[in-house]
Amino acid sequence: MSRARAFTPALTLGVALALALCALRPGVVWAGQSASISTVFTPLRLGAPTTVSLGFQISAGAGQVPSPLTGVDFHYPSNLGIATSGLGVASCPVAELEAHGPSICPPDSRMGSGSAFVEIPVGGEVLTETASIGLVAGPSENGFVKLLVSATGLSPVAARIVMPSLLLAGNLKLTVPLVESLPGAADVSVVRVHVTLGGNLTYYERRHGKMVPYRPKSVVLPKRCPRGGFKFSATFSFLDGTQAEAKRTVGCPRGR
């Protein structure tokens, strides 16, 4: 399993003190994991453009830190139209994204944003960090949109990882690289993630020789609601070899 490298040192006094306790612990014992997912359409109106908010949370036993996440296999309704949303009409080079983050990418490649909350067991303490997430389009493959998920943390662990995946009809798979945390400490454990696809984005197109800003239409809900609602599911894989599954259904609007 590949590991993301830290790109700047970032240790606080509290971290340094926690590192001194590492020798007192023979190792970290991971507990079993459970997971839940959330999905919100804003607005929830059939046949209309919407912003899609997706999230998941991973939990372990009381007082325990989840095992590091290594993969996500996410399923969504194939008629949702995420791959044909009109988002990501430009592409961002992977190397530039890894080096500089989403701010270096063309505006027309940006598809959404979000945040991730992680935990780092160090000695007898659990440090926390919030990383920013950028969703951008990469160079397409075989006619499919390539989604690049960039996660950047600053302190106490300064690191950036980029996770590529093809936007297939109804399925998105991500391989999550291990992120080294601090000397003598375990890898970073993902606890909570929230991302928004679409939303407040501004694209540009050339009209009559001028670059004109516009709002991309984003995801368009189908005109008919699937029987039983919009069903989502995810399987999460962890470093300790276990998996956790979660399901979520967004109900149909009333009268539909």
C-alpha cells in the first residue's frame, strides 16, 4: 500500500509531548468499524438541477480509533446523471494538482468541495485534524469523466493526497493511500467526510471573442423518482482487513 508523503514539517508543542509517550505503548489495536452515509439533494425537485451533498462517518468501539481507510466502493442510482452533469468540462493535470492543490486547476475543472475529519493515535492521546477536499476533473479515459479527489491537511500532519476514479454509471471506486502521520505514530484514520458536488461554482466560456462567466447546470434529477426512492450504498475497506457497509435512501418528493 502506497503512503502519502508529508510536504512540510508541522509539529506543535502538544504533539511533541505526545510523541514522548509513544515508547509507553507497544502498538495500536484497532477495533471493529461501523459506517453510515448521508445524502441530501438541494433542492429535491424532479427534473431540475440540484446540488448533491454526500457524507460518511466511520466509528469504532468506545474510546477507539478506526483502522485506516484503504478503499471506498460507492453505488448511486445510475439515472442520477452525475457523469453527464455538465461539471468538469476542463481537466486538471494530476501532477500540478498533487504539487499545488485545487487552486492551480482551471475553474471549469472544479466539480465540488468538502472536508474530512481525521484522528491520529499518538501515545496515549488522540490528535485530530480537518483536511480540505477539492473535487476536480482530470483527463478523461475511454469517454468517462475522471474525478480527482484532492485532500490537503496542514497541522499537525501536513500532507496532500490525490485519489483518481472514473465516474461510471452508478458506481465510484476510490483507493485511499495510507497517510503517514508523525514519527512513531500510526497512520491517519479517516473518521468523517462531507463533500458537495456542484453548488456555488463559476465556469467560463468564450462568446464573441470574450470569456463570459456562467453557472454550470450541475446534477439534474430524473423526471421520475425510482421505485422506493434514490438508493445509495457504500462498502468501506480498512487496513486491518475488515469491511463495513452502509445504505441510505432519499425518499421521493411528496406526490411523485
